Amino acid sequence: MKVIICGAGQVGWQIARHLAGERNDVTVVDNNPDLVRRATDTLDVQAITGFASYPDVLDRAGARDADMVIAATYSDEVNMVTCQVAHSVFSVPRKIARLRSQSYLDAIYSDLYRRDHMPIDVVISPEREVAEAALQRLSAPAAFDIEQFLDNKAQLIGITIEENCPVINTPLRQLTDLFSTLRAIVVGVRRKGTLFVPEPGDQLFPGDAAYVFVHNDDVPRTMEIFGKTQRKQERVVVIGGGNVGLAVAKSLEERVNRIRAKVIEKSRKIAERAADALERTIVLHGDGLDSQLLSEAGIERADAVLAVTDDDKTNLLASVRAKSAGCPMAIALVNDPTLIPLMEPLGIDAYINPRATTVSSILRHIRHGRVRGVYSIGDAEAEVIEAQVLSTSPLSGQRIQEVDFPEGVLIGGILKGDKVVRPHGDTRIEEGDVVAIFALSADVPEVERLLQVSIDFF
């Protein structure tokens, strides 16, 4: 597949890294020569310096025979014009645009833009994606990561292993024997900064971060087995009333079992806008780092604090201050991946990385075919790929133990009809089954070969 990626920033670079690693023909376009140089130095891609929306630049990038254009520059207007030019001048079959402005999003999602007039096949909103990720984190307060799979009947949850975990120093194969009816499997472990797929004889130790694939009905029991107590969320303090914070507060208001939220926003203009848009949520104007204001927001009685301002350091410090005031759970929005190792020593329970969230969303739309979902783990270190098994797939008709999976690959769950099955070595994978596979990034191409989906993107 031939793909043109417009924008060589963090998101564009990660998408290029994924697609180039899967042997696609990738061309990166950016008007910043330093970013273009970084792409060519570190990735197996072609790169062009220039403005992505210019027809001659797209022509030099190979738009005449491109299969897809991904517009992920920092400018909404450039992204939209790029898609328009790709459609009108070069007839590129598929266009994906990242848009941030709420005004554009409201117009597009309300169908004011017909596709004939604004030919964008998929709109990716980082703020909406991050807000959804924040809500998922709130739904599982004892987990640092969570994502739904298999028709929302199973989920991947990230659990930090602590000293009180009942199953530390226990080989994973024994967990299967001890909890034979539990539909859960440890598919990945991060230890001392390194992510790996565990063997049956591996053990979990305090400080490990375990990724567990589990049936929704078994989540409470799984959390209990791993020493986690589920707290009911009733009060949440949101620091940051911008697009992300506002979207979160609105969603909390609309829930049947409404969570009472208070929003703190430093900008008076943004605070007033949030207050006008929210019906039952109190909006406080002030600095989220102000101890007195946090106390006024009831931080010591809150079940969670969600720091989602546009400044990483503010989010980290506000989370630490909230925890020191007695708030049991803190979730921070962190753009800079180099700050993520600070989460544990600072005592921050979970984080949201907008880049990883946006990359996962774009990948879901790129790998259509029989792939139904892709979720990126960490700093693009691994993926969970959900795909339907084709009759021509090497997996079809095979028992799991008969398939030569790479060491960095593990099946987390299988959807047979409407039933989620925990995989065992003798489980047979049939045509039409939907599998959720955890794969380290280096092994993703082999997984796609086994699924026979890499040639069928849209």
C-alpha cells in the first residue's frame, strides 16, 4: 500500500514508523526540514520538504498513485485543504484528517459538511479521543490502562503489581490451575522499563506492570486476585476546562448514575464557556495548583482527580498536590513520553498520552479489512490487534498450540459467535472467529501475515 503522511511530528512519525515497518510504501511530507531529516534518518521512508496542501508537493510525494493520504499536520486548515486537493486533483481513494478545532468538529459531526464538499473519509479528533480515554480510566480506577475489545465483552487492563498482591512470585501457569474458571490471561509485563510477553513459567514481582486480557464479567474478580479494590466513583475534580475537560464533564453529567464533578480552569474565558455549556457541574475559575482552590473544590472528599490542562508539568504537579491532600486516585494528561517514567515515583495512578491515543485511533481506521481494532501500548511498543479470521488464514482450523507464533505474541481472547472464550493450547481457531492478539511491535508484521490482512486495508 502506498501512503502519504502529511506532518512529521510525533503522531505522523509514529504512523510512518508503523506502516514502514510493515513494508508499506510510505512518503512523509513536512515543511520543517529537521523533521524531514529525522524521518529519513530513522525510518525506511521517503520524505519531501514542503507544504502538504500544495498540489505540486503532493505530486512529488506520489499522490497520483497513492492509496491513502493521512493529514496530521499541526494546522486544521492545512489538513482539510490537503484532503481536498488529494481528492479533487489526484483522486486519492482514502483521506484521513486530524482536526482539533471544536468549530470544525461540530460542523462535520452535524453533517453540515457533505462529503462531496469536504472529502474527508475519517476525522480524528485528539481531544475527543483523549476525553474517551479519560472516561475509560475513570471507569476502572484500580487500573492504569484500559481498552475494550470483542464487541465490548472483554477488555485489556493494565495493573501495577504491589507488595500486597496475592499472586506475586507465583508462576503464571499455576494461576490457570488455581483459578480455572477465570476468563483472564496475562498477555504482557513491563519490568524495569522493558515490555515482554510472559512465558507460562514466568512470575510477577512487585513493581511490575501487567497487561491482563479479561472478560468483562470477570473484571471484579480479576482485580481482587491481583490485590486491587474497586472504588465506586462518585466525586471527581477535573483540572482544565478546555475541550478535553469539558467533554469529560459533559459525559459525566449524562450518565445514568451521574458522577458529581467540579471543574477548575485558569482562563476566565474558557471557564465561562465551560460554565455555559454545563448544566449541573460547578466550574471554578483559578489555578489548579492552588491548595486553597483545590480544597474549595472538595479535593479531600473526591474519589479521583483528572488533570487535563495543556501543560504537562501543571498536570503532574496538580496530581501530586491532589494526592497529598487525600484524593485516592490521580490521572494526568502527559504529552511528553519522557515524563512517563515519573508517574510511579510521583504516585500518579494513571496517565493519558494523547499521541498514543491518536496513533491508536488512526491505526484502527488504516487497518480496515478484517481488522476490527488496533490499540497501541506504551510508546508504540506493542499493539493489541482485533481481527476476524479468514478461511484463507493460516490460523483457520488450527489449534493454538499448532500455530508457530513469535515469542512476542499471545492471544488474549477469542469471540466465537457471541461468546468470549479464554484461549488454551488445544483451543481450535475457526473461520469467522474474532481474535484479540497482543503483539510486540517487531512481531506485528508476522501477526498480520497470519491473519492475512496486511493487503486489505480498505
